[in-house]
Amino acid sequence: MRPPVSHHHPARGAARRPSRFLIVEDEKRLAVSLAKGLTAEGYAVDVVHDGLEGLHRASEGSYDLVILDIMLPGMNGYRVCAALRAAGDDVPILMLTAKDGEYDEAEGLDTGADDYLTKPFSYVVLVARVKALLRRRGSAGSASPVHTVGPYEVDTAARRVTHAESGEIALTAKEFSVLEQLVLRAGEVVSKGDILEHVWDFAYEGDPNIVEVYISALRRKLDASLIRTVRGAGYRLEAPR
């Protein structure tokens, strides 16, 4: 299965979908390692290994952040970043490079990058930079990261769900991401394909019924009436009565 690339670009201040990243990195082992780690954090991650493909994917997709290597085949990261900015795309860009020096950093930032990380780097530091960029982007809009659904509070920044009486509810990263997709579009019908596209990645070729598995898990952990199945269409989040 290969979901189509989304052309949806949410307006500032509008409710955002779960964070989706694009990694443009030609070191395949590093790219796969970063993708696995960020996926475990609950993000949806797409990976490409070529600058031209990265520019195409970033231009046509709807991403919350791009992790962009500088030394790339096809088109280097500086040119990819400059092209995105020239097109008016304000997606946060974290640049990665094996180079070191103030000149390289200045050039990266001058082309429109939001942050810069020199290899080798700590994965913990990368995650911290990523979260800082997402917070910065989120603060530019007025949407609150805390959503109330009946007795539940869903904090999309802290990735935490709490019940008014029983306290915090333990969810896996994927469970939270599925719930987040429904919460951010509360009252709307969200299709199985839409959840797959925004919680898994564009290359996912497994059983699409995996969504039903996670919906069932959420119903066990939360109020079962919270997520309603709309036959033939998808799922809708409703506040329990």
C-alpha cells in the first residue's frame, strides 16, 4: 500500500494533524536509524535519499518538519532549502552536515534553515532540537496543545492523556498518534486511509487493518463509546455522555 501524497497545508492557528517528518539523508543507515527512533517517539516519518526527490516530496507533501542533510546527490541541502523558501514554504528545516565551522552554519541559516546540527551528534540532542522547532512553530499559532474530550484531557505537546478522576492513562506511542489524529479532527469522520497516511508512513505496505487493532486498543483503555465506527467511512471521536 502506498497512500497518495497529501496536498493539505493547514492554516496557521488551525488544528494540526499529528506531526509528520521528512528525512532527506543519503547515509541510509543513519536515515533508517533516525526514522526508527522518531517513529518510536510517535511521529510519522518519510525518508528519501536524494536532494531532488527530497525537494519534490517536501513541495508536494504536508510536513511539520524536514531533517535535511547538506551533502546530497542530485541537489545539495542548501539548494533544496533555498528552493523551498523561494516557493514560500515555511516548514521548519533542521540541517545535518558532516562539515564543521561557522561559515557552513551561517550558509545553512542564510538559505532559510531554522536550526543546524553537525555530525556526529547525539540522538537525544536531535530529538530536543526537533521538539523545540515544533514548539516554536506551534506557538506561532493560537491553537492550544491541550484538548478536552469529556472527562479526558489530551495534551498533544506532552503526548499525555489524563482522566479527570483516574489520572494519567498509559498509551503506546502509536496508540497516542492514532488518538491524536482523531482528537485534532474531533466530530469529523476520519478514514482508515487518512490515519494510515498520517500515523504510519508513505511506504507502509502492511495490512491496512492494523488501524482497527489500534482503535480496539484505545477502546479498551478509554471509554469504549469515545470512538464511533462510521460504517464504510471511518471513525469519529465523540465525547462520552
